[in-house]
Amino acid sequence: MKSAIRLHFLVAGLVLTGCGKNDSGTSTTVVPADNTPAPAQSGNGYLGAMVKAEQQAVKTVDLSSLNRNLELFNANEGNYPADLNELVTKHYISQVPPAPAGMKLVYDAAQGKVTIAPK
């Protein structure tokens, strides 16, 4: 009986402790339901460098995925596609990803590689 009472007090104490106000002065970041963080403002210093690095990483990830699908196409079909739209028509990708702002996708059909170049 004493252990049941102690357990109730312990649970009540944990509940009350968890419901307290956050006085630490730290702010919390709200992340949308799709888990994409809100875009930060690009500026000078550390934050600006982080935003640039994230944008560059997104470009790299898109290219690596596209190049991987080109290699898969080559392995299955025996050649590289004539253009990137052939990847879509043969259901290797759902759509050709858009190029980042101010950039364009450059496809070399002979080598089966996609790169990003300024417009």
C-alpha cells in the first residue's frame, strides 16, 4: 500500500515538473509538418555561411540522385538516355528536377553525367 502511494506522488511530481514554464530564455524553433525548416535569412557571418552550405548541399544531393538514375538506366538499357526526359518516360524518375535559381542542368549524353552551370 505504501509503495502505491509513493508511486502516485512520484507520478504527480513528474507531471508537475514537466508542466512548468520555460524560464531558460531560449527560444524554440517551429518546424512545419513536412519537417522542412523555415528558410533563414542569408546574411554575413556564420548564419549566412550555413544557409549557403545548405543550398549547395541540396544542389549536390539532387545531382547525385539524378546521376545515380542515369547509371541505373545505362545498366538496364545498355546505353545512356538521349535526354533527361527519357528517364521520365521510362519511369526511372517522376520528373526532371528543376535547376536552382540562376542555374541550368547540363546533360552530357556521351558520358551520362549531369552538371549544374550558370545560365
